[in-house]
Amino acid sequence: MARPAPAAVDSIALLGTGTIGASWATHFLARGLAVTAWDPAADADARLRAFIDAAWPTMERLGLADGADPAQVRVVGDPAKAVEGAVFVQENAPEDQALKRELYRRIDPALGADAVLASSSSGLLISTLQEGMRNGARFVVGHPFNPPHLIPLVEVVGGSGTDPEVVAWTLAFYNAHGKRAIRVEREVPGHIANRLQAALLREAFHLLLSGTASAADIDAAVAHGPGLRWAFMGPFLTMHLAGGEAGFRGALGHFGPGLESWWAERGTPRLDADTIDALSRAVDEMLHGHSIAALAAERDSRLLALLAALEGSRPPPEPA
Ligand SMILES: NC(=O)c1ccc[n+]([C@@H]2O[C@H](COP(=O)([O-])OP(=O)(O)OC[C@H]3O[C@@H](n4cnc5c(N)ncnc54)[C@H](O)[C@@H]3O)[C@@H](O)[C@H]2O)c1
């Protein structure tokens, strides 16, 4: 079996249909692909279908590909059966290295000669996961952002044993099917986006714990300030535009000394029990009793509005 062109793939296999797997299933179904899935939970089939049904009206509002059909999902009773004949497998098993390796050992003999396996893993190294697998050269990380049926980003990382051509094919595959894939050149814990989030969280916690501002005001400083730009441009382009005609280089000349002095006195909070308690009390105070379900629904509806508003607007320049 020769691997088809990325855009020509019309079905995928999914292993694990929890939070991330069910959302991936919804995404690929909405893009018109058929999905074959396996999950060891007894109620996996019903749970997956319930998730897809609940999310489908949102996908209709986002826009469906021709032929998209929520019924094009099939849940099978064996992981090897799920991957049989699949060109692309998205693995979403729990974040446990031994468990994922055991799963890979089970499916390795059933994978096609050109099949690509992408793990959703947030923090495990694909170099370790692929070690000793017959088809390991075609294993990559394809790390989504929750929920993948709404958030376009996927971070693609090859391991030390991954064929570079497979990384390129995987990037093209995601981009051809409605995602915005980026290449992570070097395996690092947390990939890119979670590391950036972690840097911001560290300073947000420090500002709260040092009495600089309330949780509500720190959140507002992001959501009503730089967060608006971050929906369509990252820190490099933002900095370039902060420099006026002098651009990025000029901005660093101007703001560099200030940045360095803030870095030098950045916070280093430890997440011990007392700190977690203090942070959690501050967040409870901010929430005024709003339920998680109501907040999540509000998040998803605003996300949808934002994606619709950005649709068709010119993206920031791509690297040459
Ligand atoms: N939750 C997130 O925000 C998020 C974001 C990005 C990536 N991820 C990654 O996605 C993967 C799955 O995380 P999740 O949050 O969906 O977890 P989850 O606990 O919601 O779902 C895991 C699913 O795997 C099933 N499962 C159990 N044993 C299995 C096995 N041996 N093989 C296959 N499936 C098995 C469970 O029944 C469950 O349905 C992890 O690697 C995680 O790092 C999670």
C-alpha cells in the first residue's frame, strides 16, 4: 500500500475516545472523513456517539465539508482491527508511557506498511514510544489543543527514529484537513504552546501571590489586552509592530533593557499545598459560584464567534 497524498485520505483510525479522542473524532467527521475507533471502556461506543451528537450543531455552525456525516463512525472491539488498512492513526490513550507502549506493541503488527501513527501525547517523548516498534519510523507526536474540534493548532514532533518525510507528510495531512499544524524541530517537554502558557501562568501566579492584583484583574489584563492580538498574531510579530518603522530590531533596542530587568525579577512560585490553596481561594472568589459547565459553554460559544470573525481575514505572514 503506497501512502496517498495527504488531501486524498478519506478515513482515519482513532485509539482512545476520551476527552481528546472524542473531540478528534468530531473534527475528522466534520471534515468529511470516516472514523474507525477503539477504546477499552465498556460504554465507549455510547459515550463517543453522545459527544459527537452534542458537538454536531457547533460543527454545523463552523461549517461542514461536503459529505460530512456524524454517522460515519464505527467503534470496533479490538485496537488491531481499528488500525487495519488505516493510512493515519491518531492515538489518544491515557498519558502513561508503559500503557502507550503496550498499546503500540498490540497494533504494530497490524499497521500497514505506509501507515502513520500520531500520538496526542502532551508530554511523552516519541523517541521513547517508538523504540523497538517495527513501524516506529512512521510514529510522530500530533499534539492537539483541547478541544481539537474547535482549536486548529496541532504540534507535530518527530522522534530520533522518525523518518523526516513522515513528519512532512503529517504536517501536510493535518493542514489539508482543517488544522493549523506547526513543526517542533526538537523534542522538548510540553512542546511549544504549553511551554508558552506555562511561562505566562508562572508570572500570573507570582503577581497574584505577591498582592500585585486580583485573579479577576490579572485575567482581565490578558483577555481585554494582549489576548485580543494573540488570537491572530504571536509574540514575534507583536514585537515587530511595537517597534514602529524600526520593526523588531528597533523594538528590542528600545524595550530590551526593560525586558531584561523584568526577567531578572520574575517570580518563581512553588506549587506546594499552601500556594495551591491560596491560588484556588482567589479563583473561587473570582467565579462568584458560576458552574464549570456554564463557563465552558460560554467559552465555546465565544470561541466559535472568534473563529467566525477571523475566518477569511488575512493571516500573518508565513515563514518563507
Ligand atoms: N485533555 C487535554 O486537555 C489534552 C490536550 C492535548 C493532548 N492530550 C493528550 O491526549 C491523550 C488522552 O488524554 P485525554 O485527556 O483524552 O484522557 P481521557 O482520560 O479523557 O481519555 C483516555 C481514554 O483512553 C481510554 N483508554 C484506557 N486505556 C487505554 C488503552 N490501553 N488504549 C487506548 N485507550 C485507552 C480510556 O477508556 C479513555 O476513554 C493523552 O496522551 C494526553 O496527554 C490531552
